[in-house]
Amino acid sequence: MSGPLAGRHVALLVGGLSAEREVSLSSGRECAAALERLGARLSVVDAGRDLAQVLSALKPDVCFNALHGAWGEDGCVQGVLETLGVRYTHSGVLASALAMDKAKSKAVFAAAGVPVPGGGLYDRFTVAADHVLPPPYVVKPNAEGSSVGVFIVPEGANRPPQEVAAPGWRYGDQVMVEPFVRGLELAVAVMDGKAIGVTEIVPSTGFYDYEAKYAEGGSEHILPARIPRAAYEKAMAYAERAHAALGCRGVTRSDLRYDDINDILVLLEVNTQPGMTPTSLVPEQAAMKGLDFDRLVLWITEDAYARGDAGGNARSGETPGQSAL
């Protein structure tokens, strides 16, 4: 098969063990089609506990990690790949682990001069028993993505969300509680250390939850965001600074809130393996800059391959991937 990845064996990691499994499968379908169009010799791997054995048998040239959430995005799978010496896409072990832990990443952002919401970590039973912050506030798992397990407690609420104390709760015993920042939902993709653009997200239900993110028609993406130029540039700068402070590489997506009445901008989190689904934000921002989906997938793959071994050292004669933008 011809194409820029002809002859290169790519193992595409999809599915996984987290609550975001379905999102990963959707990202994987899109990336698989692109990698095949690019001419790669493709092995699609539904990543399970036997991942090390599967990859040892496959011996790929590079892994395209399309996993989302715990285990696949929090440094665990990255550690497996480092141990195997397999080159892989996106961020390394430490950056992945830091970004997935909301409390630790907020501390890193604040130290780098990036504004973040207040609040902190609380035991989930304490949160369910009484308001730990005056409403409105947000309750969310400390180490999940895709707005899984997130609750907004409105002003005047009589009681906190009881779901966090339910026997079926599976997102950890500590939850992050933050003051609710009114205003606009923003997202900034960072590629090779440089911000691409700022997207304004208008959810159809008033909250950018799991359905709003991934269901068709769940939200409207406005690119570029309808915010003042100064706020737009500040959002880009914050995303770049957060990406660098965590030690990320490849492509990331930062989520922010902008209070347009009081001109307050805060960074919520950095996603080290942003979605590549039909409704995802990073491909839209790349397309705005003239980089179609196939070329985005190509850049991510070549960027990983050019790093050399899994530790990030380029092999002799190879140079790190250059930005396609």
C-alpha cells in the first residue's frame, strides 16, 4: 500500500478499561480509517491487561494511543510502553499522570502563573453529607475525563449530590469540589507547544456534559470564539503555558471557563489525549489552520516515531517531527 506511512507498522490502542471506553472506540474508528488511508500496516489493539504480551508479539514500529481516561491516559499504559521500549504518541508517563490528577495539575498550573478555580479535594461522603462550599459549585472525580461523574450544584440548592456517596460510585473516594465559574466554555488545542485556536462551546442542554461532548447535535462549536481579542490571546497563552508546565508533548487540549461579564479566565484542565471523534474539538481547530484529519493523524504518528525510543530520544539521523501548521 502506498502513502506517507507505507511500510510502517502502527499499533492503534483503543477501548481500554476506563469509563471513557466508548469515546476511545469512536476515536479509534476515525484514526484507523486515517492510518489506513495513509498506508500504514495497521494492527488495532483493544487494550486490556495483556497489553504487554500483545505488543511484544506484534512488535510495532510505533503505537498510536487512542485511549482515554484512567489507565490509558494517566501514565499507566505509557509506563508499559516505556518498559517495552515502544515509541508512542502523545505525552509521557509523568505528564500524563499529572494531567489526569486534577488536584496535582492545578497546583502545577498555579505555580506556572495560570489562573485556576479555587476549591480542593474532599472525601466523597463528606461532600454528600453537606455543602463543603457555598453553592453554586462543581463536584467532579479527581481522575476522570469527558465530564464523567460531574455535578453542578446550583445556587440555592438544598443538598449536595447524593450520587457521590452511592454504592455504585466508581470514580474514587476523593472528589474535586470547585466554585462554579459562570460564563463561556472554551477549548484550546496545543500542537508542538503552540496553541492553534480558541473554540467557544455552546451545549444544547446548558452544561457541557458527556452527551453534549459526544452526541450528534449535543453542542455547537464556534471557532474562533466570540470573545475579546485580549481574552482570546490570554486563553492561547495559558494553554501553551499549561502544556509546557506539565511537560506535555504532541497534541493536547486545554479546557477553560471565561466569565465575560467580569473578564475572568481560568483554566480547568489539560487533556493529554484529546478526542479524535466526529464531534471532537482538536480536529476542528486543526482544520481551521488548513490541516485536515489525515494530516493531523500523520503528524501525531510521525512526531512519536521521530522521538526514537520510548524515552523520547531520537535515533541517529532522525530529527523530531516539525509542526505541520
